[in-house]
Amino acid sequence: MMNEIALEKLRNILGNNNVSVEREQILNYLVDETPIPIRPHPAADVVLVKPLNTEDVSRLMIFANEHQIPIYPRGGGTGLAGGAIPTRNGIILSLERMNKIEIDVGNMMAIAEAGVTLSKLDESATSAGLSFPPHPGDENAQIGGLVATNAGGSRAVKHGIMRNQVRELEIVLPTGEILNLGRRVRKNNVGFDLMQLIIGSEGTLAVITKATIQLYSEPAVQLTLIIPYDNQHSAISTVPKMIHAGISPLAVEYAELDLLKKTAEHLNSRWPVTQGNCCLIVILEAADREELFSQSLAIMKICQQQTTYEIFAAESPSDQSNILRIRSGIYTALKSKTMDMLDITVPIAELEHTIDAISNVMATSGVEIPVYGHAADGNLHVHIMEAKDKGLNYVENLENEIYQIANSAGGVITGEHGIGKIRLEKLSLSLGRKELQLMKEIKKIFDPNGVLNPETKLPL
Amino acid sequence: MMNEIALEKLRNILGNNNVSVEREQILNYLVDETPIPIRPHPAADVVLVKPLNTEDVSRLMIFANEHQIPIYPRGGGTGLAGGAIPTRNGIILSLERMNKIEIDVGNMMAIAEAGVTLSKLDESATSAGLSFPPHPGDENAQIGGLVATNAGGSRAVKHGIMRNQVRELEIVLPTGEILNLGRRVRKNNVGFDLMQLIIGSEGTLAVITKATIQLYSEPAVQLTLIIPYDNQHSAISTVPKMIHAGISPLAVEYAELDLLKKTAEHLNSRWPVTQGNCCLIVILEAADREELFSQSLAIMKICQQQTTYEIFAAESPSDQSNILRIRSGIYTALKSKTMDMLDITVPIAELEHTIDAISNVMATSGVEIPVYGHAADGNLHVHIMEAKDKGLNYVENLENEIYQIANSAGGVITGEHGIGKIRLEKLSLSLGRKELQLMKEIKKIFDPNGVLNPETKLPL
């Protein structure tokens, strides 16, 4: 139990209104988007605080570190690995009030406080005549979380993952120091790259309070193609061919037609294509319509070697965003019966074999295992669905089988969602003893008392 | 002095022929491309070893670590910051015999041992119908060095720096363990990114023995434009406009006409443009000639707002490579009278102001300070030239003034060449006390006995 003296101290640091202990005010901060069956249980005794600025965060960290109180930094709560869930008694540090953003038009960068949402970043960039084409998460995800989890998303094909977009980070160390890492340049070889180490460290090394994000020029024209195929082999084998041809689409997604139709229904919409059994969704972006046309011709030429179906092209923004909305909605449509959702990533040359291997697991287990995802990144979302007659352990058994498939294909057990709290025990499947030891020692340097986002029990 | 017992042990590990103590065999390994006046002096008692494989490197590290003998990993010796120079008595570890390369065509990656040269990487990629358009260093630079120094180069504009090209690293820790970091995927969120920490650590955390490098599709058509301007303001102010317009050239270089003419003469060639006082050199790359044409039209439209001179376009490969050769030759042409060469990097919106500030320093000091470089990256090469009447300290004074200009523009003291051994004392100009402390502690984790590339004196 956090005692009254400690609470008083928190109220002094942050102001009365920014410290909540009432469970009903806190409820929404105890969960994230992790499927319920595998979502970690929140601790019983937590306090929610909402600092207004970096100095507040620093004072809070000094206090927490001194008293060894666990701190759980939290963004939009859109994570899928339980990373932000307070599993020990302690403090939830919501960055939501730190939501100022400014645009450095000359350098084409956004300077966003941690609590700025992805949709606000998008809007701000657009208002300044610029754009942020990567779409590394849910619209309500916050910059701090996107950076902490090194988010990916469907549009990493052309512009890369979150790691590639960050130019500067303001962070607060668990010991309270405020550091400014990076500069508004791409070339910076001054010492070890601590900024890259913080990106993807999932709130365990430092609290991210501000990030400078690379923006891009004004949004150019876009075209969304839906390419229907008879079977997954024909679809998936097209993907490396596109990449080899030097075409650089914004996104290349793979999904089965049934799944898209069901999702469209779930969203009261209609999937515009009826042919085939599965499809690739390709989003193209170009400076002008001519370049777009030449890109889409090149794509069509490649795809038509593997399919005879007509390719559907959506040009109007509303048609294109409807397609994207349906594709993005698959997770929501499956959610209620999803026991676990994986995001393995394999080298693109191994994609076909990997999808086959998962089909085999599905056939052997008799469990429904829909697979879809960011094909051109080798990044697959694999849902393990409810199967009431299968007893208790089938989910973990299937999870291990699929992780094994990813690892033996030279891939990773998580390409986007991260380790969070649900995959901590699986780290040793991917990393050797010495790698884990180095990581533990790095953690100790940054967070000597282990107060930041701990999973191991710490005294409150 | 390394005693006979130690030498015998080295010969046992590596074979007699791969351990040299004769000074004349070692001479070429005691230097790099750092300008002579500031180049660190090599130690008197060094042994040169040339391992054939990773296991040899591991055995060597275990031996050196046990006896606390400094080890200096070395690639092509093309560094410009003395990073590879053995400044303490110890062992030079040349990776040159580890020069095997294989191409993973399906995943479009090269798996190169540390001693593979940039030119061999280029050739191997081309032979496999692929390409490596970034050009992060001298043709004789080796992969290990390019990764260790996070090399940049003129073509980072489109494809980014070395950090963005690396997918896997095989490293040997100072304590002898062999680690395989990363996977052949772009999305990998399994724990802290130790690979990114090693990239740019300049041979102080681990020996890089192998790297998997992203390749690109078959080289497309290229066009090189030379855009003459009357003055640096008009030239430099065009650069952000190009980037803002969403054009993504391979390279945008800035140089003064006199410098290019002199360099051409030095190389027995001819600079193809006579108009104006300075110029931008823009290299465009596109999928086909139509796209190239539309890109160059867009560039010309922007440039013609700032200059009335005719734009020179080189289309033939030989004309284009001649231009690049002259541009790349500036360093060599200036070298004999260069006292120091800086590679500050500033945000692109600060470029104009930065070049002005350096002109002021030149005018005030009366020292010749030619400036040229990778304009679209804000990355400037600044030569401090010989000035016989200026006494001893003028070089360091000017260096500090220019570093001050870079830092106050929000830039960095080195964007490409790194800290090496010549800028160690300047780290505190750029980094705070806590950042330096974190770096020192990270160094200690990887290299507890401080044997890897040490500058501080260690017992041999």
C-alpha cells in the first residue's frame, strides 16, 4: 500500500488533480489492447499520475527511485504485449497531458511531446504542408509509446520503422536526469548511439518525454491495388518479385478473402472484390499521376504472372481509406475469439514456407489460426483462436510451435509488438545467455534500482 | 615489449605467417587517412595479426583479455579520425583475410566478412543482378570499418547511412564470446537493439567479424546534374527547397568552382562547367528514363529560381563517373596542405547560416578554409589549411570555433568520420556529463579490461 505520506509527496510534485487513487478513475489505465486471455493482470494498489512537463517527470522519478516505487510509463494504451500494464504495486505515469507539438518546417521535422497522438502528428504535419506517411500504429497511439516500442505498421516498406523516423529524444532517466539525445540531422557519429538504444526499449530504460520526428514532403498521389489470387502460394510468391523489381510501395498486405469479407461486414462496409480466395493489397505513392501509373503498370505486370483475376484499383481517397479501414479492422473483428495474437517476422524469401508451416499447424491441431499481415516486411499476424474442447495448454503449445517456425526460418518471435510482459519468458528462445546478460547489465546502468516498468517484484 | 612467450602463443593461435613483428611489414598498418598534422602517433611496440576466421578472433580476444593486451581492430585504413591507429603497445588485428562474401538473392542481402572491401561488395551485388547504391566510403574501405564507424558518404540522401543498411552482425566480444545480432528482417523487436549500439561504436565495444547488408534492386538509370551559381547563398538555399519538394536524389553535393577546377587539374581531368563561382552536383536515380526526366525537370524548375546559368546534365556513365571522381578527389587535392579536416553536420535549415559563419572565421583569421560537402545532409567538409605565419595553436583554435558554430546551429562536431582518437577530448563539447558516464559504463560492460581500441595507457 502506498501510504499517505507518499501520496502527499506525489500531490506536492504534480498537483492534487493529477494524482488519482480511486479505482474507477484508474480502470482504463490498467489495460491495453493485448487479447484478454493472455493480458497480464494489473496490481491491486496503483496510483495514476499525469505530469504536465519534463521537470515534473524528473521530480517524480527522483522520488520513485529514492523509495524504490515501480513506475509504469503509459501512452495511448494501444500496445499488444501488456508493456504498459502495472503488474506490481506502484505508479502509472500517463504522458497524456504532455501533448504539445510544433513543426520545424525548415528541417521538415515535428517536435512532439510524448503524449501527442499519431492522429495529431498526422494532422499537424498536414497543416504545415508536410506529411508523415509511415503509419506505425493505431491513430490513438502516442509518440512516446510509438518510439518506446519501435512501432512498425503496414507502411514500413517504403519509409521504414519508427527507429528510422526519430532524430532527437528527450528522456528522463530513472535517476531523474534529463537527457537530450540526437540532433536534427541524419548523420551523427558522436559517441555510442544511446538514442537508438532507447528506441524499442519498451519503457524499461528511460521515460521518453519528447521526440523529434522526421516528416516528409506534402502527400503525393496514392493508389491502392487489390490483387486477387486463388491461393496463398501464388499471392505470397509475388511479394519478393515486387521488391526485386525495385518498386517501392508504401505497403504490401496479405489477407484471405473470407477474413476481409467478414471484417467488412463487422464494420458495416463491403469488401470491393469478390474474386479469388486471398489477395495482396498494395498501396503506391508517387510524386505525380504519371509516376503512379508507371509503378502500377510494373506491379500489374509482375502480378499477372501469378493470377488471372482482374486487379482492382482504388483511386478516390474515400475508396482507398475504406480498404485500409477494413484491412486494419481484421484485428478488431477477430478479437472477441482471439486467445493470442502473434506477430512473427521472417525473411521475405521464407514467407511462403512459413505460411505453409502455419497451415500445417492449423491442420494438425484443428484450431483456427488466421494469418494475415505486412507481407513485404515478412511480418505476419497469426491469431490463435478459441477452441473450447482443447483444454488449457493448447494456446501456449501452439505459440511455441509458431515461434519455433519463425526462429528456424531465421526470423524473430516479434517484429512489431515487442516483448512487453507477455513474452518475457520467451526471450531465451531468441537470445543467447550472453546477449541476455548484456541487456540485464545495460538495464542496471540506466535503472540501478529497477523501478522502471518492472515485472519482477519490488517493494512498494 | 611483448615477450617471446606471448608471441609464441599468438603464433599458435593464428599460424606463424599471420603474426608479424618486423616494423617494415607493419608500417602501412600504423597509419590511416587522417591529415598528417593531427594524425595520432603509433606506439613503438606492436604486433600485426591476420586471423582467418571468427574462431581465431575469439581465441585472440580471450588471450588478449586475459593478459590485458590492447587490441586495435583494423579495416581498410581509410578512416579520417585515427580510429584504427595503435596508440598503445599492443596488437593490430587486421581483418583483411576475412574477405568472403555471399549474396542472398532471395532476401536481397550480402553476407560479408569484415575484410570485404566496398568495391568487392559493389561488384558482388552487381554480379547477382542487384546493387548497393549507398557509397559510404572509399572503395578500399572494408565492411567491418564501414559498420564500426557508421559511415555516411555522399549518397546517404536517398538510402540513408550505414546504420540503415545493416541487418545482421556477427561480433566477437573482448571476452571472446561470439554473438549473432539481428536477423534478415527489418522489423525485430526482441529486446534492446545491441546491433544498433555496436554500429558506430568505432571498434571499442566488439570486433565486427561479419555483417549482413541490405542490397537494392538492379541499378536503375542515373543522371548527374551540375547547377552553377554565382554565390554560396543562392546555391545552398536551393537545397532545402529540393528536399521539401519531395524529390529524393541519391546525392546533393556543394562545392566551389575553383576547388573543382583545381582538383580536376590535379587528376589530369577537366571540370565540365565554367560558369558561376560554385555549384550543386545532383545525382538522380530512377526506375526508367521517363521518371528520371520528370525528376530532373522538377529539380531544374527549383534551381532556376536561384540561378540563370545553364544546367549541365551528364548522362553517359563515363561522364557521370568523371564528375564523381573529381568531386571525391577534392580531399586528395587539398590533402598535402591540410592541417585538419572537419565534418560538422548541421540541420539543413541552418546550412546557409553555417557556411556564412565559417566564411567569417576565414575572413577574420586570414586562414584558407575551403568548405564543401554533402549539402542535403547538412554535412560539410571544412579544411583548415596550412598557414605558416600563424604559429602553433591556430589549428586547434579554428577547430574549436567551427565546432562551436556547429553546436550552436543544433548540429554535431562529426557526422561521418567519428570521434576516433583525434576528437576524444572534444566529446565533452557535445555530450553532457551523464551521457558520457552512461557510455563509459556501457564500455565497461562489453570490455571489462579495456583491451579494445584503448587510448588510455594499459599495461602490455
